[in-house]
Amino acid sequence: MTKFVISVDPGIEKSGLLLADLEKNIVLDGKVVMKNMVLKRINFWRSNYRLDQVFIGNGTSSSYWIDSLKEIAPIKILEERDSTLKARLRYWEIWPPNYLLRILPRNILLPPKDIDAVAALVILENHLNRKLNWTGKPNFKIEL
């Protein structure tokens, strides 16, 4: 049976959202969305997938989002310490830099500005103690 979950890296103004299929070990979608669009994006996913669980980082504005998301699916609060820093490294694992930049250490390369969806991935992967596959090109343009 497929298990669809959402992971949230909560923020004050914007949040990282991730939709994953845990049975297939894949990321289905990842978005960076403004606060007013979080529920709209999650409800869109919910209209297409039967959500089994919502995982949310315990940081910045988690208490606000916990109250807002408790009707969507069961919620599990996860540690999100250093998730943004780890997301920078994870970004380059998923989408390696071009040939010329590959000689540089990953920790000095800066990925695109808004990688909150990758932080949501890191939060989930830390909990699962395994990495998920994320195929396709990244598109982290903030949904307004």
C-alpha cells in the first residue's frame, strides 16, 4: 500500500513543502510557498493523493502550522536543527554542479536562494534514516 506523506519546513513568511511516496522512496513534488499559499498547495496535493501523515519541523513557526494542519492528516513533529545547512549539501547531491564547479568543495558552493523544500526533505530523511530519490530539475520559484 502506497504511503503518501508531506514534510514541512515551517517559516514565518515562507515554508518548504515536500510530497513523498515512502513506499517507492521518491519525492513527488517540492515547493517553496508563501505563508498564505501553504494550505492551498497542501489541499491541491490532498485532492490528488491520500495523505497518510504530515511531518513538520519543530522550528520557527511550527506551532502555528501544527494547529492549521491537524485536520489534514496525523502530524508528527520532527527535529529540524541544522536542516537549512544540511539542505545546501543535499541540494548538490541531488543536482550536482556543472563540470567546472565540481572541483570545488560542496560546502563552499551556494545553491539557489530558496531551497526550503530541500530542507523539508532533509527533515524527513533524518527521521526515516534514509535518503529519498528526487528526480527532475529543481524549480524553487516561490509560489505567491
